[in-house]
Amino acid sequence: MYKYKGKAQSYLLSFYLNFKWVKMFEVGVFTDPLEEKFKLITENVNELISIVNKDYIIEFINMVPHLNVLGYNEEDLKGKSWLKLVHPKDLKKVKNNLKLDSEHMHLIREIRLIDKKGNFKKFKFDVRAFVDNSNTNKFIIILSNITKLIDKRETEQQLKESEEKFRTITEQSLMGIIILQNSKIQYINKTAAHMVDYTPNEILNFPSRGYINLIYHADRKMVIKQAKKRQRGIKTKITGYECRCLKKNGDLIWLQIYSKTITYHGKFADLITVIDITDKKKAEIKSKESEQTLRYLLSSNPIVIYTSRITEVRVFTFVSENVRDMTGYSPEDFIKKSHFWNLKIHPEDKDRIQSQLRNLSKKDNLGLEYRFRFKDGIYHWIQDEFKIVKDKKGLLLETIGSWVDVSVNKNIEEKVKFQAKLVETISDAIISTDLKFNIITWNKAAESIYGWKAEEVKRKNISDVIPIEYPYDDQDIVLKEFFEIGKWKGEVIQPRKNGNLINILTSISMIKGNNGKPIGVVAINRNITERKKAEQELKESEMKYRDLFENSPIALFEQDFSELKTYLDDLRASGVSDFEKYLDENPEEIMNFTSMIKLIDINRKTVELYNVNSKDDFIKWKCKIEKRLFQEDMTPEVLLTNKQELLSLIHGETTFESEVVTKTFTGEKIYVYMKTLIIPGYEKTWSKVIVSLLNISDRIKTELKLKESEEKFRTIAEQSSLGMIIQQDGFIKFANSAVSDIIEYPLEEIHKWTAEETLQFVYKEDLPLIIDKLKQRQEGDFESINQYECRAITKSGKIKWINVYTKPIIYQGKNAVLSTFIDITEKKKVEEELKDVSRLKSDLISRTSHELKTPLVSIKGYADLLLSQHYEELDFYTISVLHEIKQGCYRLESLIKDLLETSELETGEVELNKLKDDLAFLIRFCVKDLKGLIETRKHNLILDIPENLVTLFEKERIYEVVINLLSNAIKYTPPNGRIIINSESKDNNYIVSIKDNGIDLTDEEKEKIFKKFGKIERYGKGLDVVSEGSGLGLYISMKIIELHGGHIWVESKGRDKGATFSFSLPILSE
């Protein structure tokens, strides 16, 4: 039993009218119970139901609704044209819907019908075509009165007009606005919600203190402190601070917060204005990364370099700084402590190493391998290779060498063995594979289930033999879970050898060796095809009989009132005749009556309405629901409503309608319309009662919002920390107190200004910018949103930097401009400091690069001298080493060149010497220069460009770009690849694209690749590519293209589909 009041129309019809009834019309077959049930239902609903033939002649109507709504009885309509009821202006669209070529149409339109008194009424029009057992085409037509829906629209229109004035300021603001009260967000505009990828409704539904989960954990203490301070009513100046917040997907953003105590609904609250400053923070982080990049260049080499003298002990004269990262020791430990290195060698290796060092004078170079104890106490295998430097007399001067930690390679040499023994007699298929899913074992049960013999499938990949389909799970999620946890269990679909699909319950596990590392996979598979078929047949059978009830668009209860009916009959037999008087004298009987009602079933719409997890939960906790709804909340109004419902049924009524306020299981208050119907045929026992519920909360809440709207938006506008001005028709129509706070003029004076008079507080050097913006808007650019920074002069003469956002809006039905601005004086000071740091970084890179050139020239010169003057005296290995030294010099020269060019481009002072030239000729020239490398890599290069591409550009710079992109395509495409160069003219630009079929790029790699040192490392991944370079080439190319006014980008469609690098150049003439 539920609380009800008032009346509304019935929605039961949609519960019964689905495919089942239409199919019965088609075959013309009704069993007696079904025919009786259909007639009873159609006569007890508010919808008008008609059946007409293809000529629109009426063959059937539900008489009671037609008589109640239109005033017609069966004799008035049966055998006559249904179209005569339709308004003349609606006839065309009605006939368009009444077509026989759409078997499953369910078209809904609004139409008007004439009643018996000559008045037209509006209805929602729903029609379905069918063919009966005599092969005759017919239509079933359902009409719903929509008068109340029209009333609701008018109410919503009033709300919209009322909210417009104050919503304009807040909802169209480019700043986020939040009201926090009692540790709960009471209001948030779209801008603030979208900053963290939520909708306003999602955030407003957060519980008390739920907003804290949006704050990054390291900043929560500070934010909570500020929020509590404002909500306690502490009157202070506007507080500004920065904090980090978490978006819905977990991404981190930076926000500038401005907080102020206000009064909201008569209580203190925290009015918060937020601005997304993530880009600014990224710029600060980028500046710090520049310093780290420089450190990386000097210390990121994993190979430790050293020099030493060989005496009775090994004396080190230099050890590179990255020895700390490898061993944990500092360079000073090796240099200042004479026996340090010798003491750390493993005792079992010490004699062998000393013996090899004693014979050092007989060799020119030496390679050693030994175990060395790192600072953490663990011995690592070290590969120690060095070259001996001798004087002219052949006496040993020193050694130059390197250390590499090769422990991992030593461990990899251990062989992986399978240790699991599989049982051949089990009825489930047992299949084991290696880590690449190549089949190792295949038992007898597997042969029986899949039809493949073991010798047919061994060493084949399991996906080629029995490919897997996941009917209930995502394949990527399954594989991720398996490799993370080491096991997975679930249902899959796989084919037998003959192609028939079978259902399999599989349990797969990772096999691990003695060292705990994975060595293979084992799967235990059970054929559950017959079980799944039985389950499906049962499911279809149940759905057939429950579909009508479950799929109703309104909430439905099936209840049994028979115990209540028996109790009432006993009361009558005992002499009670006036039940109204009886309930007045015994109000507790209302609760007693209610407890006698049994809940038989509910549909899914009821579960949704009451916000419970399942029907079982609802039925299980029915008693708890009744206690919460009728004992704790039994107000006089509710008591009266339930009394009226009971009396209606007692007095012989079979229906009762009401509107009631109730609560869901989560405590949310909802308004519902209810209709109780005793199913015809059960009037004597009341054992079959259907209760329909319709959520009308939106309509009620709309009416309540109408009253609250103006107060809410006025509070936000008046107490916001952002300066807000609305200009219309050349005058200031609105200005809030924050404007006065920023420019120090009183509001009374500001409200008297014209739009031109606002320019008096603009700094004179910034006036041209502001005037230009005003002219653009006056010349027709009204729809654009402008954002700019300028300086303002306050009434006291102070100069402040302000960030201004202007946006066109509709205010009181006319065009207006909303301007919001904020004081960013402190921010500008920080930006100037960051620019100084950036210039210092560029100077450091430039000077360091120049200093590196001098020793590099010496190294390269000595290597050339040895190769040219002493070539015949050198052995093959020494010659190879000298060539490696030269190659290293070339690479370092290239890196220094890239660093210097990067530093030059970053200064912003590069001036291009652009001349009119042919870009197509330059591309062909670059291809010719790289012809040798193309042939070495055995690529097929296709050049698809026009004969001429003439524009203005600096030839040497664009040559560098094309060479860089083309050489990357050649090097990063495995041999025998295909490279296509093409061009097109688009939007007054030449677009040149270089496409390869080599290695693809992920989204993360595409973001990284155009940054400084954004090289994607391919070395050691089993790819036949040339992996070398500084990681600056694409960055330099991007800067060059941007200097020419163009753009550069990359596209990649997926694994092994290659990448396409493109750049654009404007088509210019002198």
C-alpha cells in the first residue's frame, strides 16, 4: 500500500499492447481467457483503441474510453470511416502513417479529433499494421489525450523566462562558478563541471564532502581549510590560490581558485570562482624540464667511462659521474681509495683478474668479465673493456676503458623448462602452450571435443586451430587480466574441426618455472554446449510470458488484497457498516489494513523508480519499506490519502487514482501518480490487483524551481569574485561589486557610464588593442568570443594587469556583450621571471655546445691521423675501433649542430631569406641525395608530385626538413618497404606527405615525437630498423615549418600500417 492523492490518466495500455496481441489479431485466434482479458483491459484504460480496415472503416472500439473522452458510443462509430473524426489539416499526415508497406511501424504523431459536441481535442497517435487470418490488411490505432502535457510545457516556459536574466551571467561565463555550503556543492555552472569532465547534475549529486574527491590528495588539506573558513562566515578579502584537481578519467589539471564568503539561502556559503591554468603550469614544468634535459645529455649514458694507471694496484684517474647510477658508489670512491676497486671484486674472480692484468704490457687492449659488489651488497657481472695507451718507447702510460652491467644477459642464458605433467584420462580438454600460445600438449579429451588429433595441432598457434570468441567479455580486458593476475575463467565460443561452433567453459593459468618466471600457459576446457542450449530455451520461454509485464514503460505492481477483503467481510459480519466512521475512531486500522496486502511481483520500471538493485531486493525488504513509508512518515495528509483509497475500494470502486510523495531506497524524495485497478473477474476476492506508478517529479520540481531560480542566480552575480559587466545599446546595464573592487570606482558611478566611458580606466598603450576589438564587433563580428590581456588604471592611479573575456549574449531579448575580467597582476610578474629563466637555459645550451666542439675536433683529428699515417701498422680490430671513434665524432657533431640550431630557433630572432623557388625540384633533389640509402635498405620509393610547386621559401631550411622526414622514413621502415611522396594544393597551401609502411606510432608517441629529444627508441625490440639520432630533428623541422607559416603533423592508422608525415607551406608570391 502506498500514499496517494489526486488524479491523473492511465498508462496501463502500453503494458499489454505488444507483439503478442498484434500476432493474435493477425491470426484471428483468441482463447476464451485471453479474449476476455483483452476486452477487460481495453475497457479499463484511458487510451482510445480502434481497429480499422484498409479503407479506414471502424470494426472495433473500446467503448468506455471513447464515450468518456469523445462522447461517442459503439453505434455512433462502428462501420463508419475513422478519417471523419480527424481535423482536416491533420488528414495528410494521418494517411501517410496509415500505410500497409511498413509491417512493424510504430509511428507517433500529435493529431486533433472532433468530439460529439464539435470540439477538437489533441491526442498522441500510435498505429501498427497487421494481417488477420483471412489475409485482410488492418490497422490498430491507439490515441492518448495529451492536454496535461501541454499544461506542463507552459509551466516550463514560465520557468525558462524567469531564469534567463541571471542564468545569462553564470551559465555563459567562461569562468567556473561554484557555491559550497555545509560541505556540499549547492550550485555549479557548466564551465566548472566541464573542467573536470562531469556534468553539473553529476557533481550536484555528490554527497556531503564528496567534492573532496575532486581535489588532488596533496592539496586537500589546504582546500578544506579555506572552504571551512568561508563557510563559517569569516569576512575576509577574496582569497586566491592554486590547487590541483582530478578529472573524471583521472587526469590532473591545475586550477586558480578565488574564494569568498557569501550568504546563500540565509546561511553562510563559500562562493568559488575557478580558472583552468593547466597550460600555464605546463609551461612552468617545461622550463624545469629544459634543465633536466641538459643533465641528461651529460649523464644518461649507461656505460661508465674511466681512465687508470697500472702499478702494483690499479689507480683510477677518472670515473664518469653515472657510476653512481650503476653501482651506488661515487667517482671519488674509486679515485681517492687505491684498493677500493680490488676489494669489491668477488673472491672467486680476484686471482684470475690479477693474472690478466699482470700480462697487460703484452697486449694493446683487454676485455674482462668479473663479479663486482655494488653498494647494495649484491654482486653484478661487469664487462670491463679497455685500451692501453703507450708512449713512443712502448712504455705503458694509462688505460682508457668502460664498464657495462651484463647481469641480465647472464640470467637470460638459463633455459626455461616445462614442469607440468598433464592427465590424459580427464574428460575436460587440457591444452598447454608456450608464451606465444603455440600448442605443446593436446590430450585425448581435447581430440574428442574439438575433432583435431594431437599430431595435427602441435606447434601450431592456438588461434589458428581454435580461435576464441568472447561472448560476454572484451578480449583486450581478458588478456590484460590474464597477464596481470596469471589466470582467467569464463565462457568462450570456439569452432570444432568441422566448423561447428561450441560453447566452452575455460580456465586458463600461467605456468611458472622454479625461478617464479612464466614459461607457458595451460587451459582446462569443458564443453557446455548442451547446457547453454537448455538455458537459452528456458530463457526464451520465460521471456515470452514476462515480456508484457517487464517491458511496460511505467512502474507496475502485482498485489494480492484477498486477506484484506476477508478481514473487511468479517468486520461487516460483526456489524460494521460505516467504515469511514470506523477508521476515524480507529486510525491504527489503516496500518493494519496495509499489512494484509501481499506483493506478488514488480517490473523493472519499478526497480528503476525506487532506485534498488533488483526485484528480489525490493520484495525482500518490503516490510522495511512499509515501516519507513507509513510509520515514520505517517503525516495527517498521508493518513487521509490512504483512508480515501481504502474507502474507495470498500464502497465498491475497482479503481483509485492519486498523487503521492514518497521516497526511494536511497532516501530521494519523488512524486508519483498512482492508479490502483482490481482486475475484472477478481472483484469478489481482490486477489489480483495491478498498481501503476508514474514518476511526476520533474513536473513538481519544475514548479519549485520557478520560485528558487531568481534568488540563486542573483546571489551568484552579486557576490562573484569575477568582475562582470553587461553592455547593451552603448550603456552599462549591469556591473557587480567585483568590478568596483578591481578598478576602485564606486558602483553608483560605474552604472552611469556609457560603453565609451569605460575606456577611461584602460592604460593608454593598450587603448589601440581595445578600440580594435570594439571596431571588429561593430563591423559585424558580433558572434566571436574575445580574450585578451590589458592594463587598467584604478581610481587611485595604480596600474593593474587584467585578463578580459568578452562574449556575445542575449540579454532581456536583445543582443548584448558580457565582459568578465580578473586581476592577473601577480601572474604577469611570474611570467616575466619564467622568460628570464628560458633565456638563461638557451644561452647555457649554446655555450656548452660551442665548448664541446674543441675536444671533438682533436679526437677526430687524431683518429684521422692514425688511419692515414699508420694504417699499415694497425691490426684490424684497432682500425675498426678508430672508425667507430670517427663515427661517434660524426654523431656528436650532428648532435652539437642540432643543439645549436635548436637554440637559434628558440631565440625567436631567426630571419628567413625566402625566395621564389620550385618545391617540387627541391624534393626530387633530396630523393637523389638519399638514393644510396634507399637502395641499401631495398625500398620501393614512389614519387607522386606535380612538375612544379612554386612558392616563397628558404631553400636550405626546407631542404633540411625534407631530408629529415625522408631519411626517417627510410631508416624506420624495415627492408623491402614502400615509401610514397605526394603533394596536393589545399586552402592556398601546398601539402607534402611522406608515407611509409614501416613501424606505426601510438597516440602517446605522436604527442612526444615533435618535442625536443622526443626520439622513439626502437633499438633492441627485434625490429630491422636504423635507430640513431639526437631526437631533435623533428623538433627543428617543426620550428622551420612554423617560421614559414606552415604546419607539420603525423598520422598513423595502426599496428604495422606505417606512418604518414606531412607539412604545409603557404602558396605565396613576391
